Amino acid sequence: MMTFLVDFNLDGYALLLLGILTKLGWLELVSIRFVTFREAGLSMDASDRLVWRYAQENQMLGHELFAGHNRHN
């Protein structure tokens, strides 16, 4: 399974992308899950370091792939 951690301000876009992937049949080929900051228990102002550590510890892909803004902390 591929699990993506989605930045708090992109939740809606992740749902839209998941719907498109479902409609096109991709989820029959690849198992994908999007996890929001809220689901992960991360605050909206969590530092990059904390978010990256959480993603790594939980074998999640791409905080930077689905980050809505650049954080430099």
C-alpha cells in the first residue's frame, strides 16, 4: 500500500484526486491511501521536522509531494 501524508490545506484536493483515481480504475491496480494531518494527529502548524519524522516513522510518502506551502522550520 502507498500511503501519502497530505498537508492540511490540500485535504479537498486529495479527495478529488482519490475520486479520479477510483473512477479511472487505478485503485484496482494500486492500493493508495491519503492520510490528513487531522487523522495523523498533527497540528496545522507542525514543523517540517516533526511532519517528516512522522511520515518516515509511519512509512508514508511525500509530505513534500502534497504540501500546500513551503515550510522552513
